[in-house]
Amino acid sequence: MILATGSYSNPLPVEGLDEVTVWTNREATTTREVPARAVIIGGGPNGVETSQWLSRLGCEVTLVQHADVLVNREDRRVGEIIKGVLEEEGIGVRVGRRVERARKEGDGAVVTLDDGEEIPTDVVVTVAGRTPRTEGIGLESVGIEPDEKGISVDERCHVIGAPEGVWAVGDVTGKLLFTHVAQYQGRVAVANILGGDRRANYDGVPRVVFSDPEIAAVGLTEEEARSRGMDVTAVTVDLPETIAKPWTYEQEPRGTLSLVADRARGVLVGAWAVAPQAGEWIHHAATAIRIGIPVTELRDGVAQFPTFTGAYIDAFELLDI
């Protein structure tokens, strides 16, 4: 038995929300009609993506984020960069704000923030996190007791405490709620079901926001690395000032790459980029982190010219290792 029930969008305790038109990202991505106005609650990956594509289809969008920065799982600079991008495109961004209530008004609705601002809208899109789907699937019949994080699995993706032959993969396990992690866990589980002994390793898993420009990150932020007591060396490079690719890729070149390394071990422990196609070339850093390739070896690499990957070579040279 393989449990793969996924997750659901977190319900929001907002007064009056049940009286207005509410979408999750599922309704937003399957709609056949673009609303004239939308308020999006949640400034994480889904919120950033949804706000941008709805806006580009002609919707007047306001994005509300409770944290004081967008995409707050990542380095602050990531959220600051993408906030500027969204605002330049005409999207209203409210950070450090909370939606307190909503009310029906005419054919639309009005959303009230905690500072008293009232925002008229046609739909409210809630994308403020997800919760593993563990209720109503009969877990008690096989002796499984999930916790608030989901169903616990071991390195082989076998459910901890369950009878032999009960496996779980994907969001329901609470481990990095990404489609690509679910696919990876599926490969691990199947290999073990077929008699192998494969162990899941979650080091170096990339995190990508498919905005424009894309946001891509892997490993630890600089703050996280320092909080773990690492002797950190970090560098941030402006791509148009560093490599040729941004100039050959678009008329208004842009992009930023940042690396975080542990000086004591001489290895990369984190990276982020806000740039075109960043979701493709973040894997250079992801592989380095997963395997633990020394920075001295990474410096000796040769990158195709002109590519965005070439920025790594310049950044590796600037790390104090």
C-alpha cells in the first residue's frame, strides 16, 4: 500500500470569507474567465506566481503577505527583489499586513486589512500554505497515527510504526511539499518495494518560484548557516555586471546570484538566484551541495560561454576559501 493523498490549501480564519467568492490556486489555474480584480492572500511561491500571471492577463491584483517580506522562506533580498518587480508591473503589494475580514458588496467584495485599508475585489485567492491530507483516509485501520506534520516515514519511505508493506510519498509525509520531492520519494519507495535498499536524501533539493524572473534556491540561507554555527563566507553577484548572457538574452538585462559556503569544510551550503531561467541553472549548485564538492574543485570548472551558469565561476572565485 502506498499512501499519496497529497495536501490541501490551508483554510484562513478571516471573518466573512465564506460570504465572498474564494479561490485556491486550483480554481485560479483552471478558470476560463479572468476576474477584473483579485486580492491574493499569501506572498509565498504560489502567491507570487499567481499574482503575476493574473496581472499579465489584465486583472487588477493586490497581493497581501502577513510576513514583512515576500517568499519569506528565502533570503530577505529575494523577497525585496521580486517585490520591486511585481510593483513595477502594477501589482499592489502589501507586506506585514493581515486580512482581517471580507464582505459582500454589490457584485463584488471588499477586503479589509489590519491597518484599516479597504480593497475592492471580485475574487479572493487564498494561497497561504498547505496541510498534509491525513483525515478521512482510514489510517486508524492500519494503526497509523499522523501528527500535525503528516505521516512519518523512514529513509526508505516506509511508514514508521505501520505494518510491513505500508509506504507513503509526497505531501502527506510533510517532507518538503514539492512535486519533484514526491516523484523522488516514489522512486525510492518503488525501488524498496521491489527488493532494493534505497535511502532518501533531502540534501540539495532545489526550490523554484516560476515568476518572471524566476526565483531559485537550494540549501541554507546565509542566516540559517550562521545560526548553525558555521564559519560562513558569502558572495552576491550582479549578473549583467559579471557575465555576457544577460545581454544576449533580453533587452533589459537583469539577474542576481548569491552563494553561501562553509569556510571550515570548504563546501557550498546554499545558493539563490533571481534571474531568467534560474530554475534550470540552480541545479549546478544543487549538485555541488548534495555531493559536497569542494569549492576549490568548483572553481576549476569550465562553463560554456555565454550561459547563466558562467556566473558560478566568477562567484566561486570571490568566496573567501
